[in-house]
Amino acid sequence: MNKINEDITIVTVLYDSSELINDLLKNLINFKVIIVDNGNNEQILKNLSEFKNIKVVSQKKNLGYGKAINFAFKDVKSKYFFVLNPDLVISEKSIYSLYNLITKNPNAGIVAPITEPDEDFYGLFPEKNTKKITGPNEIRCKSLLKNAKIDGEICVEVAKGCALLLNSEHFEKVGKFDERYFLFWEEIDLCRRFRSEKHSVIISPSSLAIHKQ
């Protein structure tokens, strides 16, 4: 087994999910995958029973997103874990690129890919007025927002919650996801706490995840 496969665990949360998860899992056969069943996934889970690399965990109720990831984290023994929405597709090449980036930046709490065709924010906390940004990183964030192609990774304020490669030790030290958030804003809160502890959040434009739904 390659070191990357030992160092990364994949975590995804299912609630009333579709067959799109098969497109995600076909590129993850070399990784340990933990799936949190938040409900209404009986047929999907039956079809996944043949995958030897997948572990399904459940508390028999809908925990919400952040709490479900915290629940799965109890079974994460790897140095990093990669939170992925079930309606994404990401290649092993992009995962390798993110892995190389997070290992070269041991202080990073999160590294994340570009997701397409998403058109909502990249990089800036939502209270920022993107029309008045002036700093070099903020300008590059705005370029990402406009889907411009830029070279090199960029330190940001916040990354999108649908695809986050996290440092397990840093995640635990900042208190994991705040379970008071049920579905929205939990990644913004987590990024605030990472940055308050001087852990960087990095987006890699050379890594791509396709958001299919």
C-alpha cells in the first residue's frame, strides 16, 4: 500500500442519496472510505456492500453534516482525512496533488481543490465586499470566483465544505465541527477557528473536483 493510502481516509455523508455516489467511489478503491448513513439510503448501501474498502457507520438518525463527520472521525486513524460530498467526482491525480500540498505545509488545517461548475464564493469570508478588495490574495480569490485560471496554490480565508482535505491532529485540536450547525456554515466556522490558531487554509487550482448535482 502506498503511503498516501495509509495517510488519507475518505469520509462522506449520505442522506437520501442517489446513484451518483458510484461515480465518486470508483476512483477511491485504493483508499479506506467511511460512509455515514444519515438515513434514507437503504438501496444505495445494499449496492455498496461488495466494496471491501468501505465502512458504513450510523446512529440510525440524521445527525446533520458536521456532527456526522465528527462521528466518522472517531474511526479515522490516518494523519489526514478527506471530506467529500457524495455527488462529487475527483481523480486520484487530484488527490495526490492535494496530498503533496498538505504534506509540504504541515501547519495547514485544510487544503482543497477547485470545484466546478460551482459559481459561489471562493476564498473570502462571506461578509467581505468583493467589489472593494485590494490585497493580492483577495484579488486572486476574486479571480477564482470568476473561474479564471491562476497558477499556484493560494492561502484563503475559507474553502468550500464539499471537498476538504484536513489535517486530523489540527482538526481535533480546534474542536472539530461545531455540532450546533446542522447543514450550512459549518465549514466557515471551522475555517475561522483554524485561522485563529494560525493554521492555513489553502486552495489548489491544479486539483479539480466536479460537482455533479
